[in-house]
Amino acid sequence: MEFLCSVCGRREGEPQGWHLVIEMAKPGSNVRNTMFILDRWDGKRAHDPNAASFCSTACKDKYLAERHRQLFA
């Protein structure tokens, strides 16, 4: 299985050193504003439908900055 960086689109079959962010919905709503940031690759969690994978810290930080802007705009 290949994983895709959610920011730059890079593909990797065994993404060592990648990062994960898992977004969860606020209980009782459709608002996805709770994030779990994993700085170590976890192949099991990477398959979670709410997971976003990132090939670098820069891509993860760019994604989080955009999500923060969206949530508080």
C-alpha cells in the first residue's frame, strides 16, 4: 500500500520518518476540530479514515497552519 502526503502529494510505500495527524469530530457535531499529532509513523493508525499523513515536518506544519486558519477565521 502507498501513502500520500496530504500537502505535497509525495507517495511512499513504507513511509519511515513521516508524521500523522488524526482529526476527530467534536462529540455531538460534525465539527472536526480535535487533532492528535503523531510525530512517529504508525502504520496501523495511518489506515484510519481520519488520518492525514505528511512526508516532512514542513508539510505537517503547513497543513496545521491552514487548519488553524480555517477553524478560527
